[in-house]
Amino acid sequence: IEDGGVVSESDKNLRSPICCVMGHVDSGKTKLLDFIRGTNVQKGEAGGITQQIGATYFPAGKLREMTKGLKADARLEVPGLLVIDTPGHQSFTNLRSRGSNLCDIAILVVDIMHGVKDRTIESLDLLRRNGADFIVALNKVDRLYGWKTCGNAPIVEAMKVQSRDVRDEFERRVSGIIGQFEKQGLSTELYYKNYDVREVTSLVPTSAMTGEGIPDLLLLLVQRTQRTMVEKLTFSNQVRCTVLEVKVVEGHGTAIDVVLANGVLREGDQIVVCGQQGAIVTTIRALLTPYPMREIRVKGAYQQHKEIRAAQCIKIAAHGLEHAIPGTCLYAMGPDDNLEALKNSVMEEMESVSGHIDKAGEGVYVQASTLGSLEAFLEYLKSKEVNVKVSGVGIGPLHKKDVMKVSAMLEKKRTIKYASILAFDVKVTPEAEEYAEKSGVKIFTSDVIYQLYQQFKAYVDSLIKEEKKEEAVFPCVLTILRDFRRRNPIILGVKVHEGILKVGTPLFIPSRNFIDIGRIATIEDNGKQVQSAKKGEEVAIKIVGTNPEEQQKVFGRHFAIHDELVSHITPTSIDALNHQQHTLSEDERKLAVGPDGPDPPAQGSCMFYKLMVASILQDKKLKIPKK
Ligand code: GDP
């Protein structure tokens, strides 16, 4: 077949290199792919953000045509170029096969007007961690003020026709970006000035809008891969293949989209795939590809093939693929292979995930689109700064049955925050959503790891706040009888003058400008620890500081024997008390909120009213009216 590319111009027998695109949001990744493809995918997608994985294959002939303006030695030894259309690095982590990168090279896109941003750095780190080769596209050169459009011109040609000012601004921005990369420990240089391609990463100025520099980018990708990766690109008979997506295809049943990075697949081959219920062994019924220069996702008729040589993005139709797990390897049975061994190999990949699951079964439920994205997300959740426990995981769209699992756990454990599902880059079925709503399970969705975590964190924080709110402070007034210990912690003998004294109550002293002296840690009645004391009782109390950062107040210096100690009531503690009204005795209720109920207590009807107002004013840092 033409696009399978047996039509190489050399005898090296190379396969096509695989390239992916990464970079900061809005740097122009989609637009760039779009431009070179000559279609307009971006317009068709929600918010212009690429969320699916697709690929475009550029046969050698097309590449030659696109780069002819460069008049370079464009001798193509590879049969073509396969570009994966990805929304950034989560897809890169999906594109792994048997422990190594599926992509041979990446384009790291940087907006020349904005330079290196946080997601650029994240992408850079990921690429370097994986030892991946890459080229930087300095995109949006047409946005330089006064830029003259030159169509698909090579960048050096395009620069020649620009005014002095444009060229100056260009130089300034490029050197700024070189400096920013330097800070990240990466040496970079404009590709046409780069004489040390081993140590220095090439920058290619491009415009995805008007096309300048695009020929340069394509040529550089091909040249770089065919020069430096001959071994990796040499065609081999061992199949290297990764499942990207599982989808139903009209007329073919459930099919899987795969990237075939090396080897040959044939109709009728026996294949082994990792499945949710164990290894899937099946036979290839149809091998389908989109037509060249189109994206694999574009609907329409597929070409059907007897065999396909790498590198290609293809659909495989076969029985029993419904539960195949995206992001895992596909193995083809060769004459010398042992089926049981292959079955074990495909399932091994899932083991890396089980290590992340909490032994006691506590934690959130995580759903992700592929094995790779699941792993990446689990790694993130495990990191020291985040540290979120995980009780279960799933791959693929979120269904009602997954939510049911989580809600069952909620009933057992009653840890509200763990009745949460973090759905990373997956669809949630309406039935799942409905069930979650009914059962009180929270579903968080995002296709950005960090944002997903932030949503969950905000929820957990609100729960904590909620809990704090529940801390009711009971009104009480104490008179000091004697001191046992003056500081750290303070221990006093007191008499409950009014109200009810409880462990945990914060105390302050109205007569001393409302200074807080701490919280009641313990109450002792005749040497016996008690939880509370009633009006008229005499007990010993231990007071500890509320704020560990602050030095605790000292008896005898900050306050003295004749000062009354009063529980520190705040608007929220009053709310809490109101919530708990049913648990208060009639006397306590009156004391707390006045005989007329909480809202608003008639002035003077409650001895605490004045104190309460005063303490609230104090909390708001308002002036307190003198008695
Ligand atoms: P992505 O988030 O990295 O995929 O960015 P997009 O491809 O969606 O581009 C973000 C915005 O920048 C869109 O409005 C594009 O039209 C615009 N854009 C992308 N590349 C260029 C370019 O080279 N020049 C100009 N002027 N605009 C561009």
C-alpha cells in the first residue's frame, strides 16, 4: 500500500518515525497540526481544545512536496511521518510500549509572544525524564508587530522580507526564550544557527496561521529522526503496538485504535490484549486505516488492508475487544510464541496500578481514560504534597456500576470525603451521574490532573470548614478561686458562675480587652476527670494555648484572680449552637440564645447577649462600646 510506505528512497528499510506535539495551553498545538494537515479540526472541537487522540500520516511524497521550498538535501530515507494529535502530556504518558516511548520525537510548542510557561516546563520535564528527543517550535511569529505574511515560506526567506523592527523584536524574543530555557538547564538555538545538534536543542520559528517555518519544522523532524535514530527506526518483525482507544465502529462492531510502532500486522493474526477481566485472545478480522492526509477520527469509509507495516495508526476489528484497556500493549502471536506467556505479559501492566491502592480500602475512587493516564494520575496523587489515598480504580467511561461500588463503600466507612470519584479525562454516563446525585457520591471531572485535584481539595477544605463550624461553644462564666499553675499550661481552680463548662471551650477575658487565654484541655472534679461542670460547681481546669505559634498568656501577668473567664462565642459557634438546640436543656438554651429564640434575641433577655455582641464586635475588630 502506498501509505504503508514500502516506497523508501534508500535501502535502509526504515519505518516512519512517530511524532507527538506538546506544550502550554493555547501555544498553538492544534492549529499547528491543523495547518500542516490542511483540514480544520480545531473549529469542530469544544473550545478548540483537543481532547481525543488521533493521528495523521504524512507519506514521503507529501513531505517532499511540502518542504521543496527549502532546497535542502531532502533525501528521505523514511517512508513517511506519523504525527499523533495530542492535547499535551497526558497523552504522551499513554503512548508507551513495553517500557519505552512510542513517540520517536516530539514538537514542544512555545508561543513566541509568551515564552516558556509552566506547562512548557512540565512537558519539558516529562520529555527529559523519558529520554525523548524533541524540537521546539516558536509559534505565532506572525504576531510580531508589523509581520509581513509570506505563506509557506522557509523561515530564513520569510525573515529576509521583514522590516528592521520586526527582525529586532524577533531577535529580542528569541534570546529571551533561550534565556528562559537556559534557566531550565536546556541549551537551545535557532535551528539554522545550531551547529551542535547533539547538545543543543533546535528552535524552529513557525506560524500555524500563515505557514512560515512549517516546511522547516517538517524537514527537521524527518532529518533528525533518520539521522540519529537509525537503529530505533529500523524495521523489525517484532510487533510493537499500543492500544489508544476502544470504540464501536459501524459495520465492524467493537474495534480498537492502535499505534503500530513496529512490525507487521495481518488479517487473521492471533493477538493478545490486556482486558478488564483478564487477557483477551482474539483474531484480527479487519485492519482499517483512514485515507492518507486525514485524521483517523474523521468519519467515513476506511481502507481495509490484508496487512499493515509500521508505523501506522490503525483500527483493528475483532471479536471480544469490548473490555480492552486503552494504553496497554498489544501482542501478536508469532510461530515461536507461547500463548500463556503472552497472556501473562499483557496482564503484567495492570500490576503497576495495584500497588497504588490503599491496603485498608480507604480513599477516593479514580477513573481514567487509559492505563498511562491512570498511572500518571496515581503517581500524582501519591506524591508528598498531594497525598490522597486511593481505594479503587477503573479505566474507560464512568458507568453506574462504578458509582454503586463507591456508594456501597460510603455506607460502610462513612468517610464523606472518600465518597468521591476523580474522573480524569473520561466521559461520565448520564445514569452514573444520576445515581451519584441520588446516593451522595461526588464526581469530579477534568482532563487536567492539577485542576482535578484542586476541585477535590476545595471540596475537602469545605468539609473541614463545615466540621469546624459544628463546634458549638457553650456559654459559661467562671470565677477564679485560686491558681495551681500560672503558665503553659495554666491550671486554675474555678467556680462555674453561669452556664455550663465543657472540655474544649475557648476562654477569653472581657475585662482585659477580650484577650484569649486558650482552650480548656481537662476538667477535674475532686481529682476525677470530667467532661463538663454545671453552674455552682467548683472544679480545676487545665488551659492550653489555642494557637501553637503564639506564646500562651500567663496568670498573674496578663490576668489575675478577680478577672472573670468567659467562653469565647463567635457568630459561627452561635450558628452551631442553634443547630444543636435540640440537645440543649431548656436552661442552657435560654442561656445561649435567649428566651425568644435565636434570631434575634431580645436585648437584655439573655445575659450572654451583651457578651456575645461584644465578642462578635471584637472578632470583627470593631470598637467595643464602654459599659
Ligand atoms: P493549543 O491549546 O496549544 O492547541 O492552541 P490552539 O491551536 O487551540 O491555538 C490557540 C489560539 O491561538 C487559537 O485562537 C489559534 O487560532 C491561535 N494560534 C495558534 N497558532 C497561531 C499562530 O501561529 N499565529 C496566530 N496569530 N495565532 C495562532
